Amino acid sequence: MTISIWRYSHLTLALVSSLFLIVASVTGIILAVEPISHQAKGYAVENLEEVSLATTIDALKNSYDEVLGLEVESSGFVKASVLTMDMETLDVYVNPATGEQLGEVEERPYIYTFATNLHRSLFLKSIGRFFVGLISLLLFIIAVTGLILLAKRQGGFLKLFSKVKKDYFEMRYHVVLSKWFFIPILILALTGVYLSAEKFNLLPNTVVAQQQFAINDNAEVYETIGDIPFFKETILAEIRQVEFPFSDDPEEYYLIALQNKEVQVNQQTGEIVSSGDYPFVTLASRLSLVLHTGEGSVLWSIILLLASASILFFMYSGFVMTLKRRKKGKRIATMPNKDECEFVILVGSESGTAFDFGQRLYNGLTKVGKNVYLTELNTYTTYARATNIIVFTSTYGEGEPPTNARKFPAIFSTIKQPNTIDFSVIGFGSLDYPDYCKFAIDIDKQIADALDFNRQLPLFKINKADFESFELWMIQFGNQVGFAIPIERPVVNKKKYKKVDFEVLERTELNIDDTFLLKLQPKTNIEFTSGDLLAVFPNGDETVRQYSIARIEDDILLSIKKHELGRGSNFLFGLKVGETIRAAIDSNEHFHLPKNEKNVILISNGTGIAPFLGMISKNTTQNISLFWGGRKKASMDVYNSILEKNSLNYKNIKIFSTFSREGEKQYVQDVIKEQKDLVLQTINTGGTIMICGSLAMQHDVLDVFENMLQNNELITFDAFEKSDQLKTDCY
């Protein structure tokens, strides 16, 4: 059964039952508060196992003129029904050891009565009870289909509680809360179905079959209850209810409901007159009621409250996710004839992300006058004039294809194209999960093995739908086809920043690469560290520019390349010493230097060195190797004062610099190859590697790592790439 079927089942059932689920969830939240507020009265008796029934009966008879009944609630409260001097029945909570009255049983607040009636039957009596039972059943199916979807997303049932992919708020917490509250919601649903079935007499007979015992005329008669063995040996923890005899007549018996049976007991001899065990259905009904209501347990009541609230969130987040998916997957209204198009874009997309990127490429190629055909991988066929096929595909679960791509591997082998075609494959996925881009890898290999296809570009993987990575691929693709392709950037919701004042302490002149350093001092006490970002707002508007921070003592140091038309860089270069600007710290926790890691390799080019300047400045014990690439030796002059100071102060810091325009004309990845032993030792001993700079440099460095780890016995490249050992912050 495909992921699509599970998703549509999950969505359809949620939509059909949405109104009833809202009512059930809201009333469920209200009713979950009742056991909590009830328990808060503080009448619970903690030592029910130490108090005998005889002690309680004697205490009650000594405290009240007449006692009608006794009940031990699941909350641990002991309730007695007594007759007042005015011949009125009064229900009170008592101390079972002394008979002392702890409080009167108050009338149930109307809000709980109202919520109960609405929750049970929607005020529609039998019809309402039927609908409630049906909705409980649908909730059970929704929970099960949701679990299947979650397992497929996480890569299997054994990985349900693995790390959750960072995504937009609604999707992330739809997954997180699903893992937390699946079992409570399943219990709510099943007990709801069971209790509804009980109300409609759909369960086996629950009548207690009483077995009568012969009366022993020679049985010993005791003077007081306290002397009767049965009452002395029965503890209050075993009691549910006791109905007292109306008089002292020996033909009037105590009717006692224990946890597992009902008995009638002679009040003078203590003999059991009759006994009957509760049927399993009765015990199951009692357990279902406790599990469904949370009665007697504050902790379980809180869990049920949160589970009911989570159902409301699931409905909201599911609605948002559906809208986003449909928006991303919106079809192009008029598609040209497939046999007249030179560019064919094939998409495999489960959530709509890959389709969104494919459509952006379609729009860009169309703008420059190219005939483009966009379709799903499942509909792959012959294309009479195609010269380029571009595949955009995500991976689902354990390397599985998206629903609209599952037929492609089989279809592809049966179709021969009329022309030789250049192809490129772009995989979408998340490094947080195993089998990163596995389906894209399989497709790329399958197409490459075909005779009529030439690989135009190497397989390109995009982590977490990173648009900057996509732009890098677009540049490479444009170079291959010989023309630039305009691409519309996605609209990003603006983040709210907490701005503070910073004073300019120092600003260097431009170096040979038009790079300068800017030192700022916050005027208020704020938290930040190297690797965080400084959000700058050029000219006072809300257009944000972010720069990686080096923390030097308590100051911020930025390394900035001045671009001719760059608003942010020109704004910052125009600042004078002593001026004040308003900016904000944007925490970047995933790119902080690990405190307890002994061996660390820092890799950067250009201004990407900035956070590493701060990291080595505070280092005292860690073994740090810094690799940096620039154009010329003069490019490094702006950083030398910091680098030389730290390399002299800390013997455990090594610096490897390389220049692409003079000397041996090497790039940073070339020096990394030369230091293969150092790199492998760091990786194999669990050390951390951090990369900051251009995305192009990052991809080149990762290619080097992949080659180094091909025959590595301790860790594969895929495992290393997904681990916390690798930290990247590139642009």
C-alpha cells in the first residue's frame, strides 16, 4: 500500500470527523481538569492498606447516628453516606481511621455536567452516543494511519523516536507531538469505543452470578464488628463500596463490593452468605472508564488533557501542512506538447518541495524562451525533441520513492528515447535522516547506465530544501547549457529581531580582496559566542544582512567583503569609530565550537574565517587545525595579527593557509588532501570538523572527504556526513 493511500486516508478521516473531534477535544480538556481539581481538595487517604474495614465501620458508627453506605473512590477519598438528625441523607468525606469529617461532598459544577453530556452524546441521546462511538473509532484509525505515516517519515518503526527533521513549526511539532501522544490518544479512542459499545449493550452480559452459601446455625456470634475476622482481615484498599444493613436484624446483611467480586456478609457472625465474581467485561469497563477519564490520577489526567489539546493542534497543523503541500504542488495551467520541448523536468515529490523547485526551474527556462515540459516521474515516456532531462526527486522513509515516482524505475527500462539526452539529477532530503537522498542516488545510477544518456552534471544533493544550494546548482547548470536562467526566490517570513545598540570600536581599511574587519562593542549585556550571526539593518530599514561573529573577549569582530553594490557591506564600511548602530544577535547553536571535543578541524575560505578567529582566540586546551584559502598572501594580512598571536600563545593550534593566485596556486581542498592523515585521525577519533565559507568550497571539500573515506573501516562518508562530527555554515 502506498504512502499516498495512508496520507489520503489519514486526511479524509480527519476532515470527516473534524467538527466532532473539536467538540470531543474541547470537552475532553474540560473533563480532564475535573480529576485534578478534585484531587486538589486533599482528602485522599494514603494508608488504605493499613486500615481495616472493621476500624472504619466502628469509627463511623461512633461518629454518626446512622450510616447508610461507604465508598472508597479511585482518588483515594473515603466517602460515607450518613443520616442527619433531620432525617436527611448527607454525603461526607471522612478519615476512615477516626471517622472525622474532612468535608462535605459538593454538588458537581455545572460546567462538568454540561461537558459530560456533550462529550458522551452531543445532547442527542442514543443517536449522539452512536456518533461519539463512531468518532472514537475514526480517531483510532486516524491515530494508526498517522503512526504509519510517521514510521515511513522516520525510516521505519524502529526509528520512530530518532531525531526529528527541523522543518517549519507546524510540520515539526505535528511529528514531535505524534510521537509523544500516540499511545494516550490510542487509549482515549479505544476506551471511547468500548464505553460506547457498553451503552448499546453490545458487550456480553455483566450480571454478577451470586453463589449462595448454606447458613451455619452454630456459627459464633460476635459482640462487635471489630471482633469479626472477615471485617478485621479486609483492608480498605480492597473495598469499592459497602451498603450497611438497615437494622440489627441478622437477616439484614452487609453488601460489600470488593475490587474483584461482590459479597453479602452476616453482620453478627461475619459469615459470607453469598459471593459472585465480576465478569471480565465488568472489570474491563471499569478500567476503560478510569483510563478514559483520568479519575484517581493527577498525572494521567494531565496526560489526557495534553493529549486532548494535541488533537486540536494536529487538526490545525494538518490543515496548514495540507495547504502548503497543495500550494507547492499546484499544477501549471497550460503545459506545452511534450514532443515539442527540448527541456523535460521530471519530478518525484511527496510533500511538494521538489515540485516547487522544479516549477521554479520551469518558470526560469520559460522566461528565456525555452520549450519546457514538467511532469511526474511516474508519467515518464518518450520525448521526441528533448535534449535535456532534469530530475528533481525527494526520498521517503528508508530510501523509498515518493508516490508519484514509484513506477519510474520499472518504466525507464522499457522506454528508449529517439535522441541522445543529457541528464542531471537533484536529490532533496535531510541529513538528519538515514538514507539521505537514496532514491535520487539510485535514479542517477540507473539513468547513467542507460546507453542514450550522458550525465551533464554530477548528482547534486540539497539538504533541507536549502535555496542557496539550489542557486549554486543553477549556476553550474547555466554554465553547461550556455545561458543564465532567472530564478524567483521563495518568499520568506520575516523574523522578529531584538535590536540593541553597538558601538564601533575599530574598522580596518580594505585589503587586496576588498575585505575589511569591523569591531563592535555591545552597549548592553547580551549573550553571544563565536559562530552566532549579527543581523544588521542597512540604512535603518528592515532588510536584514547577516554576518558570522567572532567573539574576541567581549567584543564582536566581523570579516566583511565590500561589494560594489552591496547594501550591507557598503553600509558597514561607511561607519566611523565611535558611531552607534542598532543590530541583533541571531543565535546559531548548531555552529558553536564543541566545548568537550579534543580534536577540531576548522575549514574556511575568504571571510568565512570570521567565526574561527573567535574560536581560536578563546582556545586553551583543544587541538585545533585551521585551514584557510585566499587569493594571495596579501589577502591574509588583515587576519595575521590575530592568527600570529594565537599560534604563539597556543602551541596546540596549527594553521594551514593556501592561495589560489600565487605560489603553488592551491585551493583549500588541495591542502586538505595533503593533510589526509590528520583529517582521517580527527574523523576516526570522533573529532569535529567545521566548515564556513562559500557553498562551492563546501561541496569541493566534501568531495575530498568522500574520496578519503571510501575504504575507511571506522566510519563511512555517509555516516560522517549525517553525524554531529560535521558542522557547516556556508552561503
